[in-house]
Amino acid sequence: MAPKLGILAGAGELPSRVIAACRGAQRPFFVLAFEGSADPAAIEGAPHAWIRLGAAGEGLRILREQGVRELVMAGGVKRPSVLQLRPDWRTAKFFARIGYRALGDDGLLKAVIHELEQVEGFHIVGLDSILGSTLAPAGPLGRHLPDEQAQHDIARGFAIVRALGALDIGQAVVVQQGLVLGVEAIEGTDGLIQRCAGLKREGLGGVLVKATKPGQERRADLPTIGPRTVAGAAAAGLRGIAVEAGSTILVDQSELVATADEAGLFIVGVAPG
Amino acid sequence: MAPKLGILAGAGELPSRVIAACRGAQRPFFVLAFEGSADPAAIEGAPHAWIRLGAAGEGLRILREQGVRELVMAGGVKRPSVLQLRPDWRTAKFFARIGYRALGDDGLLKAVIHELEQVEGFHIVGLDSILGSTLAPAGPLGRHLPDEQAQHDIARGFAIVRALGALDIGQAVVVQQGLVLGVEAIEGTDGLIQRCAGLKREGLGGVLVKATKPGQERRADLPTIGPRTVAGAAAAGLRGIAVEAGSTILVDQSELVATADEAGLFIVGVAPG
């Protein structure tokens, strides 16, 4: 049997998906839920403990007490300011070494993974290895296909999101008829989609493009879309979603596709080129 | 006496500043105001005509009837989709040649300026030559100075806004303690500032950084800040504004500085380096 899995639980639906996958595989697990990010409903009924982001020392102690050696990161964490972090001694030591303020999100996650593996001796696995074949394939996922205008917008979107990714800011952009309606930063993809509803122009709607950052650490924070993303995109007047094939986690694929089909949205995986 | 000035009026306070400057210099002028962008109150009482963005043929005819040879662009224009544009014959010919959808904002403005000068024989002057010495100097403008954290945020902000500028998206970014709270796209700087209010972290507030795009056409759409920008930044919990020295138009400098001094914000011009 697979060893006990430690689930580092952030925001959204991913922690509950991982819990369900563990239960399905009868794999033992323990959830370490981050205050201010994890959704209490998502971990209800599962063995868990809550922890502040800045309390790394306590978190490591709990994981060891629980006999956990393998970890998975599930769901994003709302990144705090240094003041909000209120780091304990273990956290402060880490940040003193890496320099909290100098790092973007991916840089920070890489440093965290390195610390957990090289210094603390844990093994970090990717979400995709737990959730099975949930990565977006190349090509369309549902009934609807991007037309010529949408294909232009997708191409421009990927060009932008790659350049942004190199700056380690966000992973998503909304493009409508060549116009960049919005660029993701700390607000996250749902926030981006929502505000683009108020920025859209007349005529053919926009496209959401999500992609990994160049050189991104794949065991943390892979781009994710789910039925909620699709519903939000439809409500904002978007016509479809393009993601990077092989690097985007699809949450609830069948429901996602059904939602997109019904709303008239296309979902398409684009091979990185 | 200087020749009659044609004022291509977009959004915000700039058109009324240009009108005031013309009146002060007793220079004749005529305002061509873009529907959906220009503020009727800003051009009230001035000789003017309203025009749709897509009606270039009519706009050129009016300017010629008015005997205008010299033009200035004042205030941003809300960029429409192709459908909203409803181009007349003259506009359609122009866009067929340049390819509307392929261009970012600066690329489009450059093409418009080239068309007006090389094809139509107008002369385009920069806003700064009309408004006098209103460009931000290097160094602090008011009483307050950026501290060490703010200086870090300013440096990160400039690095990001330069990379963004190369993509011809936005000109502004908000950074708080190294975290990128927001990146400007089509919503404009006021919209960016407003939404960052809801994204801010605890502790020392963020900084707004505005800069030109690399190779930007200086006669169109130079970054602009005014008292309204400062008031918005203060309301959003920002600690200051950093702009590019020599390339940023200060609207109402004395009121701007007074507003910043009172609100405790720094305003600093940074020499491009």
C-alpha cells in the first residue's frame, strides 16, 4: 500500500479531490490545512490540523507525529505580507535564507519544496500522480470549437502569458478580439474573470488563456480549471478557455465538459510550442 | 502667433488643460471630441465637434474645414472592438492596411500618427510642448520620501512595467512588499488602483509604478498622473507613486503635490536607467 500522504491544503476544490482520491485508493492520509486559504467544508470529516502559514515549525512537528513522509500540495495559498506571516523561528530561519520579498510565487514554491525535501527529508509528489489522468490533453475537450477570431486571441494570449510567466506574476490572461482585457496578478483566475465581465467590448467575446510559467515547478501550483472556472467564464461573456496541454489539471472533467457544452464555451488544450 | 491647434480629445482632464493652455496663450483651437471617451464637461464652452472613433473620414473633413494643420492628442480613448468601431470607408481603409487586431495600444497610436502626418499632411505635436514644463523631474516631488521597503517595491515595479510595456499592454503596476497586487491592462490606472484596494496585504502599503513602454511614441498617451490619481492611491492604501522622470505628465502639479503631502504619500520621479 502507498505510504501515508500528507496533504498541504490551500484554497479551492483540490484538497477535497485529493481526499476523495485517497479514500478511493484506501490510502491513509492527513491534511495540514492553511488558515485563511483552505475551505473548512473541503476537509470536513478528514483527519486534519489547521496551521498558520508562518508556523512551519509546528507544521513539521505535526507531519512527523502523523508519520507522514510523502507530501502533496493541493490548492493555492493566499500569499501574505511579511507582517501577516508572523513567522515562527523555523519559518523565519527559512525566509532569512531565501529572502521572502525578492521571490515571485513560483520562486517561493520552489524554495519551499527544496527546503522540505533537502533539509527536512520529505518527498513531494505532484498532484497529477495522485489524481490520475486529469491533465488536459491536446485538442478540444467538448462540443464547441474556437473559430478564427478565437484562435487569434488564443495565440496572443499564450504569447502574453509566457512573457508574464517569465516575470513570475500570474498564469492567466483574457483577450477579446486582440484586446488584452485583463492580466492576472495576485487576485487569481476567478478574480480576473470576474472583473473582465465589466471590461468586455461589443461583439465576439473573449478567451481565457492559462499556462504554466517557463521552468515552473510542476509539483506546486499547476494551472487548474474546473466547472467553477467554466461557469465564471460563461457569466463573464467569454467564449472559451485555452489551457496548456499536459500541464493543466482538470478538476471534475466530465462536469467541466458538460458545463462548457451547455454554456456554448469551447475548452481546448494547446500543446506548448 | 501659433497656428490653430486641433485637440483630439479623449478621456479625463487633459483636454480641459490643453484648452486652458490655448486660452492662456490666446492661441486659436478646435476640439474634436471622441464619443464614449471625452468628458462633455471638459470641453463645454469650447469650439468643438463630437465624432465616433470609426468616423475618420468625417473627422478629417471637419479638421480641414476648421483650417487646422497642427494636432495634439489629449487623453486616452477607450479602445473598442471591431464591431463597436463601425468604421466608415476612410477608417476601414486604414485598418485594412495596418490590421487592427494585431496591434497593441502603442502600435495602433503610432500607426494613427503616421497616417495623419504622412498620408493626411497634419503635424502632430506632443502634449508637453503645449502644457509647458509639466513633465515629472527626477527625485521626490513633495515632502514624503520612499523608505527602504518602498524603494524595493519601486525597483520591482519598474522591472515589471518595462517587461509588460514590451508586450504593449499596460503602463502601470502596483507592488506591495514585493508582491504584485495588480497589473494594468485595458481597465486603466484608476481601475487598477481601485481594485488593488481589495487585494492589499497587512503592513506597509504598496506603491504605484507608471512608466512609458520601450520605444513608445511620445506624442500619444504619455503616462499621466494628477490629483485624482493621488487621491485614489491614498484611498486604496498605497504609500506612494513612482513615475518615469522626463516622460510623465503631471496634471496640476501644485495641487498634486499638496494632495500627496496631506495624504502622506510620496511622489517620486525615477530617471530611466
